[in-house]
Amino acid sequence: MGGNVFTNRLTPRMPPSIYIPTRDRCHAILSQYYTHICTPLEAPEKTSFGDIDILVHGPITPGIPLKELGAALNAAAKILPRTENPEANFAIPWPSSSVSRDEAAETPDALELRDGQGRFIQLDVLALPTPTAFHFLSFTHAHSGLFTLLGPSLRQAGLILTPTSLALRIPSIEAHRRRGSTLPLTSNPSAILDFLGLERERYWTRFESVEGMFEYVASSRLFTTRAREEGEGEEEEKVKHRNRRNSRRPLFVRWKEEFLPRVGGEGKYDRLVPSRKEVREEAFLTWPPARGLYEAQEREFEAERQLEEV
């Protein structure tokens, strides 16, 4: 979730033989304190991991002190949640090189085995306040950036995936300000996948290859390699800023520089997709209260504008 926070400790990248048993062991320990524990599905073809991310919800005993969690994890150091970073970070021991993957997973004291080279593993734990928030974050964080790839298709359809829901963008408000320019539709992962035309079961299985993940993204009913129609694009500066940010993500680079040019040249996925207006009407039919709320937000904004002009 976050970058390296233990700058004074050696926290090298982990091979799968270290990452997987340590992740599973942390899950087992945290299950003694929380009712919900998960690590979002990892990206395909990863050969090393920088840290371990775990989402939790439902403390079995209210007010669990992080000091107690740190002791259970045998953490050598910890950083408490703070305003700019709500997760708790722990530096836990790197398993001894003499312990095999199976032994590390089965031995109760696996996390107590000290590594002779002074290596540690960064564990990031984020506690979510509700089951809805827990399931939504485990959904959106799965596959390390899948929705980054689908983002342009969502934006063209007048949709956006916010930190809490799939939402409709309201162009009459968005043209003037960002605040209040979206209408939440749902936080239900299955409902979101159905609306985007993505297979549910496939989403909840880790992809074996990057190509497989790309093909899955492209299977969305909103994805097309066809050029955008006039008026459905975005401001050039916004696109440039987003591309600069995503250029640091290897998956996005492969998608943009390899997959899209290839399928575009093949004519694959060159298909007509629903317009922004059509998607909006489909959303109103799928979630009936949305129409009235959408129109109410438009009216409220227009009333505010008129007051400001007086």
C-alpha cells in the first residue's frame, strides 16, 4: 500500500518462497484479533514483493492496542497510523534461511526466527471501519492496478471509480468544479463487475499472466480500441498528467506500449460501445433512485451558481 517506511532497516524485496508463507502466517496471527483479513490479489508474473499488504476489519476485542499486535507479530519496529497514512507499519523478522517454505508456514514460531543478515519484512496493515469498506478495498486493490487500465474506458462512459464506490460523473457540474460532481451508484463488487460486463468468478482468481489480465480488462463491454467520438475526450493536460503518473507503473507501460498497439493493429476490440448518455440511462435503470439524486444534484448546483452570480 505504501512505500518503504523503515529507512533505517534493511527490507529487501522478497521472493515468493519468503513472501507467501510469511503472508499466510501473518494472516493466521491477525485472525486472532480481527474477523476479516485479506491481502488483495497480487499482480500476475511478479517474481518479487516489496512488502506485505493486509486489510483487516472487525476487531474481536474493541480497542486492540497496536503494541499488542506488534508483539504478536514479533515486530522489531512499528509506525502507528497517522493522518497522512492511516495504515500501521511493522518491521517483522525475515525468516531464517535454514527454514523451508513449508516449515515457515507450519511452524508456530516462524516469525520469531531471526535472520543472520539483519533483514526485515515491511508489513502494512490497514484497518477498515465497515465490512463494505473492507470488501470494496479488497476489490479495487486486487491485481495491482487493473482498474488503472480500465480507467480511460470508464471516463469515456461517464463513470469513475472513487475510493468508496462506482460513481456517475455529472458533466454540468464537472465543467465548473470537482466537488460534488459525482453520484455514487454502488460499492458492491459483484454489481460493479456486472455493470462493466466483466466476469465475476474470473476477477477473484489471480491471473496467471499479464496477457491474461489484459484480455480480461479488454473483455469489458465498455472497452474499445476505436477512436473516441468528438466531445467524449478529456482535456489534454489531464491526460498528460495521468500518463506521467502511470508511466511509473510497469503494468500500465506494457498495456499502453505493447498490448494496445498490438490489438489495435489487429482490429481486435474495434467495436461500438455505449455512449455516455446510454450508460447513464442504464445506470438509472439499474439503480432507480440514482435518477432523482442525479437531477437533484444538478438543480442544487445550478441554484448555487445563480446565487453566486447575483
